[in-house]
Amino acid sequence: MIKSEEKVKKLTEIFKKDNNIQITEEIELLRQEKPVEGIIGLLVALFDKTNDILIKKTISGFLNDLKDQSACHEVMNEIRKPWKSDTISMLVSSCWQSGLNYSEYCLDLTKIFLKGDFITAIECLTVIEGAVNGISIEKRNEIIILIKENPISSSNEKATLTYELLSILER
């Protein structure tokens, strides 16, 4: 990712406007440019605050199509923030849809799995399942211990997902 304070400042100003067509066009133009540090955070903040479905779909599509491995760090930083649950779920979904390698973030994703809602847990499970072969045995054991130290009631809708996650990690 490249640093460009000018680009971030320009987008910040555009995102403050109430011109949804211009906002959508600017997000689409980002696909043709080199990845810029800070843009993901701007997009996530916009996604979290807007009610415009087209803007949300455009942001989600952009994040789903990320192909620069260095973007993973920025995506994970945003996932760790206290956004609305649908924003977190969209971000985690973008992890597996982008096809990027999130294996080094599986412990963080497990924490999000444990504290998140059902939809977010499904998305985390999907990312971890796709990344499990890149996780060391030591890290897998650390994740398994974390899950077992934070048991989910069998009446909880996430119980089945939790058992599935343990099964994936113990293979």
C-alpha cells in the first residue's frame, strides 16, 4: 500500500458531501488505482454511518475484491473497532471473499467469533476454515484453548458453530 495524504483528504471531503452518486463513482474509481493506506478506514466509517444501500453495496464490493495482501492488516484493524454489527460482519465476509490469506489473524478472528453475533460468527468460521492450513499447530492449540475457556451455552445459537470451529481446528 502506498501513502497518500492528499488522496485520503480528497476522499474525506467527498464522503462528507451528500452526493451519493459522486461518492459511489469515487469508490469505483479506487478499483483502478494502487491501494492507498487509510482508504479502507474511510470506507468502513462511511459504511457504518450511511443508510444508502448503493453506497453500502459499492463499499462491500470494493472490499470483497481486494487483491493486495498488505490490505489485510488495515482490514483487521477496522474489524477490531467498535463498529455496528453489520459493519463487522461485512468486513469479516470481505476477508474470505477477497481470497487473501488471513491465517496470521485467526486468533483475532476467533475472538470476534466468540463475542460477535451469529452472522459474524458464520463469517469468522468461513475465514478460519479457509486459513486453517496456514496456522501452526501451536497457534491452533492456542485458539482451541481460547474457545474452550469461553464456552458457549448449548442453548445458544452459536453452539453448533463453536463445535464446528473446534472440529476444523482439531483436524
